[in-house]
Amino acid sequence: QQQVKQSPQSLIVQKGGISIINCAYENTAFDYFPWYQQFPGKGPALLIAIRPDVSEKKEGRFTISFNKSAKQFSLHIMDSQPGDSATYFCAASMLGQGAQKLVFGQGTRLTINP
Amino acid sequence: DTGVSQDPRHKITKRGQNVTFRCDPISEHNRLYWYRQTLGQGPEFLTYFQNEAQLEKSRLLSDRFSAERPKGSFSTLEIQRTEQGDSAMYLCASSFSRAIYFGEGSWLTVV
């Protein structure tokens, strides 16, 4: 119930295209859903995050779509650029008495072809 | 640079040796986390501090692992009697609200 499932494992998109990465979760107590971008040898960088009371959040070329009833959320990268080539992780967390632990998906390796 | 700082960035050690990693969180962040990431996987939670109190430890954190955060500022993660299975990137993160920010990580290779 703590898992977050991410797909696809890898994705190749042409420059200027739309990259779409999907995640699904089981635990309805999750209430915060961030996306992280990670370049080789670097730590994950917070990209954008959403809470379940909204269905979409946009920041620049990055958009999160959230479907609470389906327990799914996705990252859309518009006008994808070669510099977007990285591994993307979705995550989920919940507030509680303990740590706000992030549960990560398995990651998607995105390649943008020039 | 006001991000999360980790040191050393890379460490190669022989099996059985002890290693220590240091993390300096973003200033004024009262929450500090340690995660571990192996190749091709997402980060996994290890432990959490709120100020100087260690409030939660994952089952992944065996007795050979110990973390401290004296005075609620920087934190150290020590691994005693390292094993080859400890080879991974150890990530420190900090937060003040829901947004959690990671450092660049400390790569550990046990040979």
C-alpha cells in the first residue's frame, strides 16, 4: 500500500514534443505528490508538486495532472528539450506523527533527441 | 550556495572499515532526512530528524548505521564495519514545509 508505481521505465521523445510520465498509488492517505529530476551523479532536484485538492498545476513547461478518483498523477513536459534528458521520479508522502517520508516511484529515464 | 551540502561527495573504502558522511542542511530548515539510492532505483528513506531529535528510523537502517544531528544543525551518518552491500549514494535532504530539498549525495563504494 506504500508503493508508487511509475511508467514507462524509459522514454524517448523528439525535441519539441510532449513527454508524459505516469504514476499510480494505492494509499489514499498520501496528500502531497512531488516530481524530482535527477541528472547522472547528482541528487534529485524538486521540479514541481501538487496536492490532491487540485487537478492540475503548471509551472513553465512542466504540468502535473492529478486524478484523485483513479489514484493517478502524471508529469507532462511541453516543448521537450535535449536539456530535459534526465531521470524523473514521482513521489508521494503524507502528514503524520512521524517523518514526512517520501515514497518514490522506480524512475523514468527520459531522452530527448535533437 | 544555500542548498543542502554533503561531504565527501565520493568515498571508496575497504570492507570492514568505518565511514562517516556529513550533511549541512539549508539554513532554518528544522527537518533533516537521510535516504539511500542504488543504481536504477529511487531513493529509499533511512532516517529523519526534527531539530536535534531523531524521530524515525527505517528498517533499512541496521545496527551498523548511526545518525546524529547535534544542536539541530548539521548531521552525520556513520556506517560501521562496511559491507559491499552498503555501496550506494547516500542522500541528505532538508525541509521546513512539505517541499523536501536534496543534496548532491555522497557516493560510497565498498571494495
